[in-house]
Amino acid sequence: MLIVDPRETTRKITTPTTHVSSTRDPFIATKSAALTPDYMAAPFTHEILDATHWIPEERPAELAALIAARAATA
């Protein structure tokens, strides 16, 4: 779905979602996660791990636990 202006959309995400970000990522702003609840009609959690951009390589066990926890609630 192409969204030219996200403020104009009326459809909301209906799938439970977990956004995992990191404390030291120089590429992805945490503001995206802060704005996400505005577009959700389902449970949303934002988890922050102490890592750089490469969370799967730096914190594999913690990331796997977060994914398993979300999957267990589905």
C-alpha cells in the first residue's frame, strides 16, 4: 500500500506488533516507534535493546525471546 501522506490513511494495523529498536542505532530513529501506536488497532509494544543497528547479531537471545513472547500471544 503506497501512502503518500500517512496522516491521511484511515486504515489501521490489526495485527499485534512488537517493534524492536536499539539504543545505539545511527540509522533508524526511535521516533518511528513512538509514532506507530497512532496507526495501530491491535496490541503494540516497543522494546529497546542495548545494541547498535545489528540487533540479531549482537543480542540474538534477547531478540529471540521477544519474538517468542509475541508469538505466544497470537
